[in-house]
Amino acid sequence: MSNKKINKLGQDGAFVMGPARCGSTLVSDIINLHPDILSISEFFASHALDCLLQGSLTGSDYWQRLSKSSPIVRIMISRDTMPGEFLYQSDVGRFAIGDVPPILKITLPHLSNNPDKLFDQLSNTVPNQPMQSRQDHHVMFFENLKNLCGGNIWVERSGMSLMYARILPQLFPRAKFIMMYRDGRDVSLSLQSFKPARAIIWIWSKLRKLGVNPLNLDSPMGRSKKYKLFAEFPNNQNFFISKWPAQWMLKNPPPLKDCANFWSEMTIKGLAEFKKIPNSHRHYLCYESLVKDPKPQLTTLANFLNVDPQKDWLNKAVVLPQKLQPRWKNLDFEEQKKLDEWTKNARTEVNKFFANYV
């Protein structure tokens, strides 16, 4: 009989994978209404450059990463850069707006009207977690949240998580995966406008010229220590994270072509990995279909997650998606043509695969 340990990580969970600005925040809000689902929003994003690093760490060290902001997290995840997503209210909470712990910026306020209390409850248990890998810590943390907040299944959703389309199924082999898709022409425009995405696209553009690609699915940003090293030694890679360049990147939109190429590369690579996931553990959710006719889309999603598509939940959820005119159609004709061409290959690949998707 084999003594090999069976990796059951993720058996009570799911991940929403998307390229950012694809409607996944809306999905977090929708599933958060369901009493049987624990909706974990922007958890990986709150870790910034070390969410999936290899190696073991103690529960105390793990809690330190959740409760103390690094310079990059303070700059990238703030009320100024993420006004809609940043949920912590310093006027009623005890933390000053410039010193909010990473886990309190989005994840805990998404779950509780009293996130400070939830933070304190976690501070009494998470530091006692054993020495283990980050993925083991994550699952233990999610289970802890389930005990405190309720739910039979957890669903984690972070922006740009599609870059983990290869790593996540390896680390969490029992989890389910939802690929969120939105028309790349609209996503490209939204990436250009969204401040944290601006910085990442500038970084992606510059590092590629140095022979480093944050979208390398074997070692994406958050999995590889080399990106952490760039942040810790800014004199060696000054562009990457020293304060002035970071602020400059947040304020200055990258070229739209770079945004389109970034989206296209992540989408094509992510789709290739999504195809490898067993049918029973993968689900495709199209933003345009969701806003057009939400009820059947949400019913199918609930069934995939093995939760009851309750009538009360559906009645509350179907009013959240809002039909909006595609932003790319507001561009002049020549810009529309360029954006259409820049995103054409990725859009074609996705449409081809999902035309017959069941």
C-alpha cells in the first residue's frame, strides 16, 4: 500500500480566475449573497508578491503577511487606487486609512459589517497555524473563515488570477475553477483606466525587455521570488517599485496597445490551462451573458458549486448585473479598428473554444 499523501487541498473550495476588469468583482458580490457560499474577495491580491511562494512558514509569519502592509501593498491597494473595491471604512474602524492591514482592505469588509472584530478573532487563531506551505495556510485560513462567517464552500476571487491558471490546479487539485471572460476590447480600456492595473502593465512591459515575464505561468508574479527581490532591492531594479516610479505608473496610463497585448497574452495562456482541467471541475462564465440574462447563468453557476440556486438568492442576485454600452464602441472608428485587431486572436480563441462549451 502506498504511503504517498493524497493532496486534497481545495475539496471544499473554488477559484474564479480572470484577467482583471472582467466582471469578477460583480461575481464576488453575487455569490456573497448566498448563505452557503463564503465569498473571499481579493485575498491573493492582498498578498501582492508572495501569495503562492514555495517553502514553508509559521502561522505567526503567515499572519504577519495578512496583518502588516508592505510598501507595495500600501501603494497598490489603497482607497485612492481602488475606490470601488477598497471597502474598509476608517471613520468607523480603528485603523487609520493609511495603515489598514492587507486583509482588512477588501477581504474582511466584504464578509462582515464589523471587520475589526473578525480581524481580532482571526488574530487569536491564525498565528497558531503550524509550519506549512502557503497553500496549506490558505486553506486552513479559508476553513477558519467558514467557521466564523458561515458557508459550505469557499470561493476565492482576485484580479489577474488568470496568471495562476497553471499553478492553482496543481496546488489545489480538488478545487473547482471558474474562468471569467469579458470582451477584451472593453477589458483593455478598463485596464488602462484602473490604477493598479496600470502599474502591473508598465512592469510587465519593462520586465519583458529584461527577459523576465510576469505572465510566465510556471513562475508568475506572486509565485516567483525574483519579483519579490526586485521589490526588496529597488536600487537594483529602480523602475520596479521605488516610490516615485510606482506613483508615476499609477498616474500614467500605459499605451492601449500594451493593455490589449497584456490581456491577450494572459487570456490565451490561461485558456490553454483551463482546457486541461477536468470538465467536472471547470466552469465558464461570460460577463456579457451574465448581464444580458443573469438568472440562467447564476442557476448554472450555483449547480456547478453544488449549492441550491435558492429563489431568495436569485431574486437578490439578478438585480446586481447592469447592462452597459460597451466602452470600446465610444472610440472613434480608427481606434476601434486598432483595438479590434490587437485583441482579435485572443477573442477568436475564446469564442472558438466556448462556442460548444457545456
